[in-house]
Amino acid sequence: MKFIHISDTHLGYHQYGLKERAEDFFDVFMEAVEFAISKKVDFVLHTGDFFHSSRPSNQVILQGMEVVRKLKDANIPIFVISGNHDRGSQIRDVSPLQILQPVGLQVVDKGTIEHEGVFIGGLKYISKAGLKRISLREILEEYLKHMGNGFRILMLHQEFQPFFPDSSLNLNTEIPEGFNYIGIGHYHVAQAPFTINDATVIYPGSTEFTAYSEKEEKQVKGFFFVDVTDKSVNAEFIKLRTGRPFIYATFDEENIQSTINHIKEKICQLESEKKPVLIIKGKIKDLSHKDIYKLLEKEDINEDKLLHVQLNLTKEVEDFAEKVKVVSLSDQYIQEELKRFIDDPDLSSKVIEVIQHLKSIENIDEVKKMLKENPDIL
């Protein structure tokens, strides 16, 4: 038995407000589909955030249909669960994944199904507030009761320690013994396969960069090609080649030319036909963001060579001879303050969840669009 495991494709994400970035997310998804077809896999697993939004545009829905139909034409089923981005409000609307069911997408958001002797259990994303009312382990133990003796697969999209330090979920305690393969989405950095209760655990990571992360900077994007023989799992990570390159540079006002040289060198080394996105991190004191853009333009580092420049810089200013560093508030600080002002634990958890989602959106127009399309959030 062979299958591919892909996750967090975030189809339709106009990162930085750019249509080119939305196309990038579609390109890598289709690359994985082409690989699956070339290897004649038995099926495809997708562990959540198929779409970036719970209300994707008509164009993005058509892209999703193209993905599913291409697999269907090759007689390859695709099984998916809803992630936190595409699960719907659950009250006013349903997951957009259900729109693709008539063309072949098989949504396994709760419960188990059987496919040619393989048992697949799926559970859509559950918020922190929701997890306080249920037991994840009890749900999964119930799944096992409905699975036969064949190969048992579990698909999840949750925050587990240590990848999410603030989470109360621990794989060792939440996952009962009895599964053979556990595919998990939500964490965007791919991990080497490891074992929990005799089950192979796979985190494929996201197929594209959705936000700057030092951990992701050192990891390539891709998916897993899995070959199973007599319940023995061999998982190979497949690097995606059509993704847009990202260049990361650390800015230092004391050594500006070094940063410029590093950027130029990285641009020259690129082999991709796509223009890269440049991420500049670091600190500035006397210069402004506008000054940085002028420096890049002066050095001929412009839109002819780059798709987008993202400045992740903190500003240091002098205030009455005392240094004050302007930085973004930490997640922990935000959570502590919200819990102090909001007595209802469920409400504070929901607010924290919304804030974390908004922080992942890097363009103000995208924030406005998301709030307009999802009024239930407010």
C-alpha cells in the first residue's frame, strides 16, 4: 500500500496581498498531486487547512475542484479533515470542504471509514475552549472500537506539546494504543517520523511559507510518500520544487554593506524561475523602514529581482537617555492580560485564538477581508 500525506496547503492565501502568492500555494499543491499520480498511490491523506479561509472565493473553490478532479480521474481518493482555517463557524456555516464532496473529496471530520481494508479515523480541529468540554482520548478510544484488524490510520489537526508549548495536549497521554499511522497537521515545520505507542507519527508541515519563522527558515517544504508492507511503515519526505524561494537576512546598522552583500549573493545563487520574497529581520536605531527600501533600491535590489520585501525590524529609540526597545507583545503576555480582564475561561480562550489567527495575517487588507467574510468571529 502506498499513499502520500500532505497538510496545511492553505489554498487561496493571498500572502502580502499578492495574487502571485495565492498561485504559489496552488502550484505546490498540484505538484504533490502530480507526484501521487506518477507513483500510482492508493490514496492521499490531507490533515487540515486545505483552504486558507472558511469562505474561499469562487476562484479558489475552482482550484480545489481541479485538485480533487485530477486525483479522481486517476482513481486516487483523497481523504481530508477540516483544520482551524477551513472548518467553518459550525453555527452559521459549514466547512467549505463539503462543497468539494460531490466532485470526490472525502471529508472525515468525525468518526471512521473503511477503504479497501484500511481504516481511517479523522477529527476536525477542536479549539482550546472545545477541548475543555470533551476528552480527546475518549473520542479516539471510541474510534478504535469501530476499526477492524487492518491498517489503522488517524488524522488530526491539533496543538500538541512540545510543538505548541502552551497547549495542554500531550501525544503520549492523548493517543491510545491501537493505531498504526498517525498523521498530524497544524504545525508548519516538517518533522522526522517518530513513534508513539507503536504508531508511526508524521508531521508533514505546510507546503508553503505562511509566515516568517526561524524554525521554518531551516526546513524545506514538502510532503511524505508512505509505503506500507505488513503494517511496517516506510515514510520518505519529498521536497517540493515549485515553491517560491525565500531569502532571509539579518540587518545591522553597524554593518549595512554586509547585509547587502549577503542578499545579493543569495539572489545570485537562486535557481528558481520565481522571484524570491526577501525577509529582513533585526534592529534599527537611526534608520527608518523607508531608508531601508531606499538602500535596497540604490543597490539595484528591486522589483526586477524580488516579488516582495518584508521588513521584520524592531526600532530602538532614545528617550531621556534611556533605551526603549519597541517590540511586539509576546503571546504569553497577551494571554495573561486577557485572562485577567475576562473572567469567562471559554471566552478568553476564544479571543486568544482569534488574536493568534489575526497575527498570522500580514496584510491589513487581508485582515479587513477576513473579518468581513467571517462576522461570527466578532
